[in-house]
Amino acid sequence: MRVLLAGYGVWGAWIADHLAGQGYEVVVVEQEPAAAERARAAGANGRSVIRGDACEPAVLERASPERVATVVAATGDDEDNLVISLLAKRMFGVPRVVARVNNPKNTWLFDATWGVDTAVSAPAVLTHLLDSAIGVQEVVAMLRTGTRGVAVVELTLDEASPAVGRRAAELALPEGAVVVAVVRADDVLVAGGSGPLAAGDELLAVTTLDAEPALRRAIGGRPGGSHGPVT
């Protein structure tokens, strides 16, 4: 079965690995050069990569959508995921469309009107992931009791990031913020066991909304992935 996956960030990489491991033919569409290169490097097992913006019909056409059974819109932008879903369903007639919801407040948009068959909330997936993570009690407590809201944040480190060269536990994070996982090449690492951070690492963090600006300053890098209030 052929699956088109739009977006190769933290979540997209996990999804691609899972699908490829299950024997699916995976076509990754990613416009960011470094992420596309990571997808290519991991693509030995039934995985191909198309560099481009999945919101563009011409890019989707390169994936032979008539042969695609499922489209997974997994970018870090809800607007992009809605556009991809609509194109997949209305223009190309893909039988099944699964879309990632980054901001839970946008969940109501992800329905058949936009071509979405199944909507998946990133914070819900994160909660499931944390079942096996070190320090899970602290983070789950934040998710459950944060009356002012909690944000799920992804940041990709660059050479100028203040976090580069330091371990996750050594970062001067604001109260109410914690780094949960580090994605390095093909590996997804619990933050406490990731070793010194390097340019290109993708950090997944949970933070109260009040602490989010300070968290982003402390880590640096390029914003991306999922972030949105969880109340």
C-alpha cells in the first residue's frame, strides 16, 4: 500500500518509520532541505522523498496520487495540513486522509468539509509517548493541571542556538518548562539520555503558556513542529 506523508519533522519521522516498518511504501513530501535530507538518509526501506511544498498541487502530482491509498498531513502548521487534506481529497480523490492537529483549538476545522477522514491531536500523541519517558509524572501533571494552558513546542537547533554543546538537563529553562525528547538523525531519544546537544537536533518540549517565550529564548534555533494551548 502506498502512503503519502507530508512533513518530516518529529512526528513525521516517527510515522514514516512506523509505516515503513509495517511494509508500506512511503512517499515523504518535505520542503525544508535538512529535513528532506534526513528523510532520504533513512529511506532505504521502501521510502522515497519529494522535495517541495505539499500545499502545491504540482508537488503532490509528483507523488502519483492516483496510486496513493492514504495521505497523512503531518506538518507543524494547521493551515498547511488543512490545505493538503483538501487537495488530497477533492482534487486527487485519495481514499483516506489523516491530518495532524497542532493547536487543539483548531480541532473543529478538521472534518469532512476539509477532506479530513481522521484528525489526530499532537498533544494526545505526546501524552501517549510520555508513558515511557523519564520524568513522566512531572510532565503529565503539567498537561493535566495547567489551568492557564500548556504548549507543546518543537525547535530545531542551529549553530547559534545557546543550547548547542549543553545537555538538556543543563539548560536554564524557566519554571514550568521541560524538554521531553530529542530527535537526532534517525534516533528519538529521551532528553535525559541524549548527551550534549548539537546543531540539527530537534527538541520536543512542554511548557506553560506563560513560560513559552523564555523557553524559546533559552533553547534558540528555528521554530517549528507542534505548539498550541492545551487546557
